[in-house]
Amino acid sequence: MPDRNQREQGQEQEKDQERGVPRDEDEAAERRRRRAQFLRELNEAKALRERVKPRRARAARMRQQMRMRTFRW
């Protein structure tokens, strides 16, 4: 016997199909929204780390610059 969540998901899918909204596009949009949120939080965490530990962050920036200087295209 299907549980409540499965029944609700089935009803949502039927409504989406009635409206002509492809489910894949909705899922892709949701995935992009979650990814954007994650990247915003990641950048915020990096900025916070730089403020809290400036010496370590500076060393990390210098290592990254050296990596970029020695990288060959």
C-alpha cells in the first residue's frame, strides 16, 4: 500500500502534466537553485575564514597564486 508521500507525489506529477510543465525542467530548476544557494554559502564561509584567520588565509592565497603562475595552458 503506498504511503502518504507517494500518493502526494503522484498527485503533484498529475497536476504538472495537466499544466503541461515537464517534471525534468522543474527538477533542473530546483537543482540549480540549491546549487546557487550552496555556492553562496561556500563563498560566505571562505570570506569568514579569511577574516577569522588572516595569516592562514593569506598563506592560502599565496599558494593559489603560485599554482596559477606555474600552471601551463
